[in-house]
Amino acid sequence: MEFIDTHSHIYDEAFAAEEDLAVDRASAAHVNRIVLPDIDSTSRESMFALARRHPGKLFPCLGLHPTSVGPGWKEELDAVFAHAKEGIYAIGEIGMDCYWSRDFVKEQEEVFRAQLELAHSMDLPVIIHSRESTELIINILKDCKGLNLRGVFHAYSGSIETFREISRLGDWYIGIGGVLTYKKASIAETVKQIPLDRIVLETDSPYLTPVPYRGKRNESSYIPHIAAKLAELKETDMAEIAEVTTANAIKIFNI
């Protein structure tokens, strides 16, 4: 079996001096490819440097995270466009976040739209971050429907109705991570109704660690625990989960 972690911040300072070991542990767990979403200029060079050390295993992306949209947002957005010729596999993670603050919501929207257009111009998928902003994002995607967008809704926690709505607005998959293993997680019921050929696995490491490691630093080697829970909910085996979600990831990111 082979798995792909479609969302890991393995270059985060939480892994300082241990990044390469974490990659090795992932490989030992049959997680042979890892997609690295970008956040902002503070960690971008670390991400690219780590990816260069592991060609064929780590696949960097490019984007300005909505929570990094602040007073210097114009310079940060310019920096994204300045790196657009790097070897990247998606624009992300990008989107809207109204959970932490609404102070720069208008600016978040401008940045999001600009990066959706960048993805279209480069023929790349996008990785969408959505937190307490579902309606805003859906309205933006409706406006941008002509861009023929595709990609992943990271850490999906919406309803089946929301999934059906976004499916009408582009070629969208959902990212399922450690939250699936939590008791009373609403996504556990929703995921039963979402076709497996629309699901990819992710960790969001170092965050959202699955059971039985919840409370510790997350990492890509824990993907099989998420896959096992998904297999249980889908009433299938790990082999099918690995086969289908890996094929989905390869298709989306061209890796």
C-alpha cells in the first residue's frame, strides 16, 4: 500500500532539526509522497529547501494563508507572485478565515481572488483553507466559476449539502485528516455520504493529530491511522482507501 499526505507543514519550526527524520518515518509508514502547502514569507524558503533535499517525495506549493493577511499584505502577495516560477504543484494554502479575526476580511478576499486567478493562469490546483467563512468562499467561487478551478478543500468540516454545492462550482475534492478520528466529530457522518473518489488524506502536521496520538505533534507517518478510520466508516479495507485516495492525490497534484 502507498499513501500520500496532501497537506503537511513538515517544514514548520515544530520539526526543527527533525524534518528529515520525519520524512523517513513517513516513508516507513508507506507515506511516500507529501504535499507542502505554503503559509507566507516567514517559512517559504525553509519549505523550498526541505523539498529540494527530498526530490520525488516532497512537493512544495505557493500561497499566502488568510491568517497571514495583515498590515503588510500587499508585500506578502507580491512575494507570492515573485516565486511563481518556482517548481510548485498547487496554489495554497489560500482562502478565508473569519475565526481568528475579521479585521482584514476585505483584504483576505482580495488576496484570495488574486491567487485563484494565479492558479488559473498557471493551470494549477488550489488548496483552500476555510474557517467560519463557508458562505464567503462559495460566493467567491461562484464569481470565479469561469476560471475552471480545481483542487482540495483542506480540513473539510462542512455538511453533505455544502459538499454538493461546491461540487457544482469546480472540480473539488475534500481533505480528510485527524479530526475524523475524534469522538463526536461531525465529519465522520458526512464522510459516509461523500464518494471515496472525491477524498484525499492529509495530516495538517504539526496540527490536528489523530487518535491515538492526539495531544502530541502530528506528522505524516500518522496517515495510516486516518486511513483506518476512513476504511471503518466506508465499510471497506485499507487497501482500497490507499489505492483510491492515492490515485486522487496523483490526479489533483500531478505528482
